[in-house]
Amino acid sequence: MQSQPSGDPLVGTTVAGRYKVIKLLGEGGMGQVYLAEHSAIEKRIALKVLRAEYAHKGEIVTRFQQEAISASRIKHPNVLDVFDFGQLENGCFYLAMEFLEGNDLADELSRSRVLTPPRALPIAMQICRALSAAHAKGVVHRDMKPENVFLQRTGDGEEIVKIVDFGIAQLKPSAEEAQAESTKPHRRLTRTGMIFGTPEYMAPEQASGKHADLRCDVYAVGIILFELFTGAVPFTGETFLGVLTRHLNDVPPPMRAVYPDLQISDELDGVVQRALAKDPNDRYQNMNELAAALAATPEGQYAGLRGPYSHVGGDGRGSFLPGAVSPNPTAQQFVNKAGTPQPSGGAGPVLTDAARAAVTLARQPTGGVESRAETQLGGEVATRPPVKSSRAGPVVAALLGVLVLGGGAAAFMLRSGPAPSASAQAKADAPPVTPEPPPAASSAPVVAPPVPSSPPPVTVATSEVKLEVVTDPPGAKVLKNGFQVCDASPCQVNATVNEALELLAQKDAMTGKAKVLAQKDQTVTIKLAAPVKAAPAAPRMCEVMVGDLKVLRPCQ
């Protein structure tokens, strides 16, 4: 044994015969976490030690051990690896786990307050993968919150999410374990009616003490997404039971009411709201469905998220189906690389009227082959809605090629055609020949020579649509895709056929907007409203122990 610093009796010692304790990393109500090194292989690890006063409380020790069992059962790159459990010489129990460098999601929110979709969605997708793998192994976390989402940064700058703290996870026994337990009396670790977890992230069924399955993790991830985009959780209160009551009875506030500067699409807003449904049957039924929904949003497509996973291999990494979601350039109207609205427009290629007609043709809805993509993360399977694949693309490309190449070829032939042959020149110099009179008509039918086939003519529809913009109240300036197009409403805004645009009306402090697909001349009415004041930010919460129950209270 080496000399021990006076501050902590474990620092500087070698415990369990193989872990040299280097320094204290942090502590909480249940115990301390140390940086240690495996003496034999010189690998740095994290050592989590349960406080001595809990060493004789069997249920707490069992939960501590369950954290190791849950993590080792999952074996996924987005789940913290716990590889050893035991008891030290002083009687305290410990867990040995991989050492991570970085910070948790709660610290990230403390610094940034909110995260933009390009920052938040890759984190959310990794959370979905980890929890899907856990659910496939019969493990439901039941305490998902930003503090349990660790952001590990690798040497090459990659950010890897690690889900930690499966201490109150629900474990579904294997077939062999269930058969063995059925032959003897068994006291369940978690009984129906007992409430465990952090109140701000509890699903209604969990808050009421009912049976909570994997869909309670879907709800918790919905709360985390709400907090990432707004900087606050939807439900807070003065007491533990007060928060639980709001989860049971209150409708989540609109995210834009909590954070007026929120810049997300209606599709992404809808994904979060569905994850927060009170009835578990109304939510996404597993993490795969939630992941696919996030990937299908404009922000998810712009970020290149790949929602449909065809297979998760032994390393936990997914391979993708050929029909998986790919980055969609049209999503740029919702978000740019910095996470702010991106107006459409800007300089582009100048097209002729015929070329523009061909592009317009490509935007028309056409029949196509239905493709189906399945999502599988860790064993769960969810089917995405059929996606129509258009065949207009190759046709339009051919039309554009004919327009461009045909025009160039004609010009080339006019300017530098081949020299006439000698026979052709002789015929040109010969005197004109008087044509013979046509033969007399006969009863035999005349067969016309075959005519080369040609593509049918393209019918060009009207290329411009007129939108009459009316606001309530009138007199508002109107912006089209971020650029002002009129000073005071009512006014007329021009658009091309099938153009997707966003109209924003502003008058004093009132604003309103409308998304329009310009297919015909029409009137667009925009209701103006004053901004809603943001709710005060939720206080910083800390975990404390009340008897044997871990609860969350405002930090002192």
C-alpha cells in the first residue's frame, strides 16, 4: 500500500487487489466515483463505490449490482460498459466501468441552454439506438434524463453518446431464470405501486405506480427532446407529488410558448408531442419508431440521419436499407448548418422556358413503385409508411439533355457542317431537271414510308401562380422565404407552379406565418398574434435521498 492522502482514504491505495485509485472524480448521495487504473494492464477505469452506510441495506446493494448486470447484458457501444462488481476490504461495494472523458447532457444544457436540431438530433438518434438495444435484452431504463446521457469525445473529434446509470432499470428475466425463480419464493425488487425515478422525466403510468414498460423510456426521451429545444422541461412543481400530478393531468405547453425563438419544423414539433402522449398506446411503440420519425423530419433529412436500420450487428452498429432516408435538399427551407431558418432562393442556373417546363413536369405527382423500409435497432422492428418513388427524374433529365445537346448540335451544324462530296457538288452544278408528270391514279393503296417515332409534345402549364395575401389585422409587411416582398397587406405575391414557400407577416410586435404549396391562384389568410412570454427556466435540480427513495429537488 502506498501512502494515503489525508483527504480520502481510498486515493493512492490499490483496492480489490487490482485497481489503483488515482483521484476522486465526483460524488453524489449514494457514493463516490474515482479514477483508477487496472494494475495488470495499465488501463484507466472509473470506480464507483457505494457509501458505507448503505453496505448493509440489501435492496440498495441489489440495485447497485443490477446496474452492472443491466449494462453487461446489453453490450452496446452507446451504453456504458460495466465489467466488474465486488466488495472492498472496508465492506463497501463497488462497480468497475469504462472511463469516459467528456461531460453529460445536463452540463451541455447548462452552458448552451438550448441545442439546435443539427446538434440535438444526432444525440437523440444515439439514445434511441442504445435504448432499443436495451429493450431487446429485456432492460427498461426507467430513469432517462440529461444527467444519464454522457457525451464522450474521441481523439478525432467524434462525439459518442453513452447511456449510464441502470440502477433502477427493470430487468426481464431470461427463460432459464424465470423457470428457476418459479420454483421458489421470490420477492420482486420493484413491486407495482412503487415509484422510482426522477419526477420531471416520469411517464404518467410510471408516476401513478402502474406497470411501466419500454414506452416509459419513449416518454422520457420526449421530455429530453423538449428540454434540448426549449431549455426547460414541460412540467415542474414545488413537490415530488406535484410534478407527478402534472404529468398525469396537464397537457404539455407548446414548445414555442416556452422558447419563442424556437426554430424547428412542424413535423419535428409533432414528433416530440406524440412522444409525450399520456396514453402509452398513443406514443411511438418503441425506440425504432421514434428514431424513424426523427429521421423523416425536414431537419433529420437535411442532417443526413439514417432512420431505417435493416440490421444491428454484434458491434451494435446499424447497416442501412437501400431505400433509407437520404438528405433532402428541400429541408434547407427549414434549417441550415447552424440550425437557423434557411430562406430559399439565391443565384442559380438560368433556364429557358422549355427547360423550365421540363423541371415543372418533374414536380408533378406521378405514380411509382412503393418501397418499404423497416427499422430494426437492437431487435425491435417498426415499419415505416410506404414511400412513392417517382419516375419523372429520368424523363426530365432526358428532356433537359435534348434541350441542351440538341440546341448545341444545331448550332454546330450551322457553323461548321461537313464539306459536300464531289458527287453532291456535281449534282448541284448540273442544270435543273424537269420533273415527270405523276402517274395516273390506280386503285392500289399507297403505303406511306415509316415515320421515325418522336416523343409526344410536352404540355406546358401556366408557369406562374398569384397569391393574394390577406392578414388579420391588415397593414403587415410580408416576407417570402425570408425576403420582404410587400410593404403592407393585403398584397399580391407571385410564385412558380408547385413552389413550396413560407410567408411571414409582421406588424409591430405581432407575427404570423403560413406554408403554401403554390398550385393555383388563391387567397392566403394569415392571423397575426403577439408573442407569448416564455415560462421561467426550470431551476437546476439535484438528486437527494429521502429514506430509501432517490428524489430530485432544487439545488441549494
